[in-house]
Amino acid sequence: LVVTARDGGGNVATGFTGAVTLQIWYGNGAIGGTLAANAVAGIATFANVYATTTNSELRLRATAVGLSPDTTLSFTVVPGAPVELRFDTQPSDEIAGQPITPAVTVYAVDAFGNTTPTFAGAVTIALGNNPGGATLTGTTTASPVGQVATFSDIGVSSAGVGYTLTANAPGLTGVTSAAFSITLPPATQLAFTVQPAGALTGQAIAPPVVVTARDALGNVATDYTGTVTVAIGANPGGATLSGTLAVAAVAGVATFSDLSLNNPGAGY
């Protein structure tokens, strides 16, 4: 940019050596570089002025003490080349095995943080911090559509606090997401994890019978603390089941240590 001091007749005021300053006159954003320069023979040259924010109608004004200012014609500032990735929609807390909602989105920015609509490279996400030793499920590579790469079906397989995601693309600086938590799904089913073994009539079944609450994925529902009740199913000997028949689960596990039957029989 070149700014010239002129006299009342429009001639170059070659004797002017004062400081000329540039500033934004119209439009949002910011400019950088050397914004003040002393005139040499009436001419001030600004060799490294740059805009840092995209703008469709930017105007600059030049001022100097004692002189009337002048304003540029409006001009457009477009994004620079993409240099790094950013998360647009950060991952949120979710249940293990369920898609993270809302969908995680990633976009590319130039050196000043402006979104770069021309970026079309493939973005890959992965687990960063992994407190639960989990696996990231779903489609983990996506290309931008309308400037944004969207990951709509990714999920984390295990519970934990402090997970993060990383996003990377060839040639760009990657980014790490904010931390999020994954909780266990609710308990949906019971399973005998220690089956009843043969025993003498009136004697406690050993080892103790154990019943475990599991979620839909088959994981132990460690937050389940409900009461589990056992009863005789098939009863070939017409026996009565004795002992503590209702036990509150601890971390999803109910242990029955004193069950016994009072009649012999095969196929209980």
C-alpha cells in the first residue's frame, strides 16, 4: 500500500516527512504488520500490511497529523491456505457403545483462525486420552461437506472419565478435543456367572451361586445395586429352597452363599 501526501493543488508534497498511520475504517476484523510509516519525499509505503479476518467489504483509512485523511476503496479478504484442524462440535458425555450425540464435527482454519472452505482432505479421528482402555467404534474417517467433516456414528466401547478425541489430516496440524465422559449403559439382563453345583440335601451349595447384572452389550452393569431374587425352576424332588433368596447387588454382582435344598433330585 502506498499513501501520498499532496498539496492543495493535488501535487505530491515532497517536503512532507511526517508519520502516516493506517487503520480499519469500514468492516469487521483486524489488520497486522507495520501500520505506521514515515513519508519519504511525501510518500509512505506499507510493505507488509495484512488482514487477519475474512471480509467481503473492507476499507482502510490513512491519517497523518495536519492532513486530510483518505480512505481506500472496499476490497475483499478471503481465507488463506488451511494449516490446522479445529473441533466445531466437541464430543459430549455419552453411554458406552452409543453414538456420541450431537455428532462430532471438525473443520480446517488458516493461520489466523478463519474457516477455509476449500479444504477437502480426509479427516481421521481417534481416541487420545483413553482412561477406560476403550475402542472407538463407527466411521472414523470423513471428508468435509460444506466445510465440515461430520462423524455421526462414532462411539466409545467402555466407561471412563476424561476421554479425548484427536483429529488429524495430511499436511495440517492436528487437534485434541475437550475431555468427555462415558458411562455404563443401564442393566438389561441377569446372568448366572457361577452356576449352582451339586450338593448334599440341607447343605449350602458350594461354591456360592453368583448372579451378575449385564447391560445390552454384555458388560457388567457395575452401577446396578438392585435386589436379585432366586427361586427353584425345575423341581424334580419337590424340594424347598432355603437360605437368603434375595440379595442386593454390589457393583452389579449378587452372591448367594447359603442356598440349600431339602430333598434329593436330579435336574434341579
